[in-house]
Amino acid sequence: MGRIFEVRKHTMFARWNRMAKQFARIAKDITMAVKSGGTDPASNPTLRRTIQNARAVNMPKDKIEAAIKRAAGRDAANYQEVLYEGYAPHGVALLVETATDNPTRTVAAVRNIITKNGGNLATNGSVSFLFRKMGVFRLDPAGIDQDDLELYLIDHGLDEMGESSGEKGEPQLVIRGAFADFGHLQEALEARGLTPLSAEHEYICTVPTQLPEAEATEVLTLIDRLEQDDDVQKVFHTLA
């Protein structure tokens, strides 16, 4: 019975830590969106999109509103997005996306994590050519005529569309297009009255790396440790 309790406690804390990290990431996104376009989601599409993403990870309404209020204050941090490139063990390429108010601190932390876990930080352009930056929208597929929507979105920058599963196993309709067409796709979905579960940019790997389980586990351990860093927003990789 004690062992079962410990497992459940560990699972609960892992879930809580993941949620806390998601909320912190969204809060930074809100800060950057507000500073670049103001506090009104109606006139700030970046903020509107960020609020959708906050709801997608079940961030409470009061926390969203508090984050917007803080972002509009004089003491709000000035975050900048910095992308670091590197290699995990066994030649797996990494793109580490950060939001930081102190790049010197952040690059030191990222380098330390990568180096201690068998990888190395690389110079700009070393691995980014292995990824394609895309706008990615996730929708609830219920009630959507996918063939009709696909034909409609092709004229607005659609690159690919298909079904996938969310974190909880729920079905999702995933829509991808070149990042340059992000705004066109967002406007097209809004014109159809479709509100995405989330709308973000992602770096999609174009040349995946196949590894045996033991080596893949080493890579995933490094990725997990990077994702736990406060300044890291997302980690993209070429591991298949």
C-alpha cells in the first residue's frame, strides 16, 4: 500500500510540475504579446492566440487576467526570444527556444545542461537547416467537414492537415502551414467561426534520427532537463 501511495504521489507531483511549467511559459508569452501589441485581445492577434493557448492547458481565467495586468505594469520583465542550437548525444540536433531577460544567464544554463548530458552547444545555423518553422493549429475535429475545410484552407497557406491525439488522448485536428502564412491561416479559421484549441509555431524536423531505445532514452533525458529550466520555453529535436 505504501508503494502504491509513493507512485501516486510521484505522478501527482510530476503532473503539477508540468502544469506549473506550462503556466509559466504562457505567462511569458502573454508578457511579450502585451508589450508588443497592447492588452486588448480584439486588436492584438498575438495576445488572442496566447489566451487560446492558455485555455488549452487549463490555465484559470483569473491567472490569465493577472498575467495580462502584470505585463502592462511598469515593472514587467522585458523578455526576448533567443533560439539556441546544439547537439544531444548520438548526433540528435536540438533547437532550444527560450524567453529570457538575461541572455548571459540563459546561455550559460543551456550550455551547462547540454554539456553535462553528453551533448554540445553549437553556433547559429549549425542545425536550424534541419527544421522547418511552421504555424500549427490544433482543433477539436467534432462537427468539422475535414474535406471541405482542407479545400478552403489550401488558398490560405495550408501545407498539411491530419488527425492526432492530445496529451490526454483526445482526438485533435492538426493544421500546419509555413510560418509566413500563420496570419492568413488564423484569419481563415476565424472567418469560418473555428476557434483553435491552440495556435503556435513549431520547428518541424525534416531529417529524423533513428536510435535504439537505450540511446534514445539518453536524448530524452537531456530534453527533459532542458525543459525544466525556467528560461526554456520549448525544445525541438530530430529524434524520430
